[in-house]
Amino acid sequence: MVNLGVSLGGLAAVIAVQVDTTFAYSLLIAGNAISFAGCAAVVAMLPRTEPNRTEPNRTEPNRTEPQPTAGKT
């Protein structure tokens, strides 16, 4: 889907450059704004979910002594 969007955007840009009018560039900018509004509409329609909260792993011991680092002896 991304490749299609990039291809169509590039094609529209080539057409706008070839026509070389203010109206063509304005249409290109308006099309970009419409695509962003479409993406925002899709995100707004996603269902709301609760965050997945997990408890910390309590099975490992709490290590308070410094751990050896690589390369140092």
C-alpha cells in the first residue's frame, strides 16, 4: 500500500511539474491535505483499547552488587 501511495504521489507531482501552473501545484497540495485527512479519519475510527499493563518480573533476584563489564578485569 505504501508503494502505491508513493507511486501515485510521484505521478501527480510529475504531472504538476509538466503542466507548470499555479492551479496544478494547488491541486497537488490539496491532494496531499486530503490524503492526510483520510489517514486521520482511519486512525479516528480505530477502536479504543486499554493499555496492556504487565507486572514486573519478580522471579529474578535484586542485584545490588556491580556487574563486571566487558574488557575490564
